[in-house]
Amino acid sequence: MELQRKIRVLVVDDSAIVRKILTEALSSEPDIEIVGSAPDPFVARDKILSLKPDVMTLDIEMPRMDGLSFLRKIMRYHPIPVLIISSLGQASSRAAVEALQAGAVEVLAKPDGPYSVGELRDSLAAKIRIAAVSKVRRPQEDAPVTHAPLTVAPLASVPRRSPVSMIAIGASTGGTEAIQEVLTHMPSNSPPIVIVQHIPAVFSKAFADRLNGLCKIEVKEAQEGDQVLPGRALIAPGGFHMLVRKHMDGLRVGLSGTLPPVCYQRPAVDVLFQSLAETVGPTIVAAVLTGMGSDGAQGLATLKKTGAHTIAQDEASCVVFGMPREAIRLGCVDSILPLTRVADGILRWC
């Protein structure tokens, strides 16, 4: 029987220590092979052509050319799946989020030294496997975010129902771009929006801050006790489950860093959706977007049972179709839409 070909990985980082850590972290994985490493983008460029890696890990801060500029060139001229491994500084975090928008598949926090591998060993291998099966996107050249007007169905074509009180969105791999596509369509008076995007701690704030500068609505990383308000989108912070709870003055979010991961994730879409089924129920529009795994499917099914309207992104527009596919498989999805029509689909019910 023919053995399955290993995933070929190129490691690009100016630190010899980090290159060694990453190589050792993957050395015991039977399906992954480090085919080479490079200290800067110029060496990496030649090795991409000669070694033909399936996945590249890429640092942001490097000499001669920064990782973000290199990523943009790679995605334009020789696109391959790229996993960003970045330090936790504020500037690096912002650049890492920009890298996701520029076509990188995932982002991970860089280890601080040879003894700080910690959970990196398992998460790095998992992220590389996801990257290897993901669709490589060729983002357009940087330009101001503009959109054609949405064509919203007239009221007569939408079934009579209670007014929508909240929008809920869950996403993982490829979700940063997908969420941006949806949120930049939202009008300033949109219903409250709550979001779980699988993203490491620290990077979630940079992600929310970037969206806040692009959208008509307010977008912020959620904090304990934040009010759920019209015209505001709250994004779960990395490392914390987010729930919506009833208070005397309305709905507020609660955060938990102690509840165990669900579907290997914290934050988890299922945790948010389950809390919404208990507190809000049928006046929700909930969407599961691109991502690996099954997180969000069970929660969406629970919301559907309360009478909520449910949406899944279609396979053709997903970077990874795992999460929407699992929701569709459960039979709990009302609408399957391409990414460019998800915001329209949500607004038809608002």
C-alpha cells in the first residue's frame, strides 16, 4: 500500500533558536516533514522555488524585508498556505492580523525561548495540517474597503416573525477575512452583534481594533460586563469563552477563562450559541462561517430549535468548509450562502 505523502514545511524566521524550536516541535509528527529553513525572505524565496513546500511558517519581524511585505509578494506571485508565527508585541500583533487579511491561513504566538514550547507542539502541528488542506486566497491589492449596495428583500418577501434582537457569528480558519466582509456591510443601526473567532489571546484585540476602523458600527474586543447594544459588535477575547447573560438593565456578556475548551477551542462558538438559546432564543440570526472542525454546529442546532434563523457559508467561498459542513449535516441550516451574500442574508431578517 502506498504511504501518504508527508506535508512539506518551510520554516522562515531570523532567529536560529526559534527555527530550532519549531523544527524540534514537529520532528516527531509522522505526517509532517521540515524540508528547509530560512533566516529571511530572500533566502526563503529561493527555497520555495527549489523545495516546493506545501506550507510555510513565517515570522513578521525580519531583516532585509518584513514578513508582511514578503507574504503579500508570495500571495501575488507564488501563493502557498502560510502560517504566521509572531511575537506578542502590540505592533507585531497588528501586523499579524494584517497578515491574515493578506492571505495567511492562521496565526500563532511565537515561543520566547528554547524552554517555552508549552502547548505550541500540539497546536503547531494541528495548524499546519489545517493549512495544508485550506484554499489559498489571492487577496486584491490593498485598497479602501468599499462595497456595492446590498439588495435587501422587500418586507413582503420575508415571513412575518418577531423583530431580530441580535446577530451571532462563529468562525475559525479564514474567518478574519469573512467576518470583515460581513461587518463592513452592517449599517450603523444594526442589531447587536456577538462574535466568536478562533484566534489566540492578544491577537483578538488587534483584530477588533482593525475592524473598528473599517466598519460603520463599533467593533471591540469584549470585556466582562460589556452591554450588548445596537450598532456594536463584541468579539470574544482569545482564551476566554463568551456568554450572553440577562441583567436588570438588559443583556451583557460574561467571560470565562476557566471553563474547559469545547471542540478544543476557547473561545468556542458552541458556548456562545448555547447561551443565546437560553437568553434570547427565536429573535436571533446566527451564522457559521469558514473554519476547521465542528464548533458551532451543535449550538446552531440548539438555536434553530428555539426558532432562530440560521445561516452557513457555502463550500465554494470557505477557506475550510469544516464548521459549515457539520452544521449543514445536522440539518439545522436555513440558508447556505456565498460569503458575499451572508450580510445580505442576515439583513433580510432584520
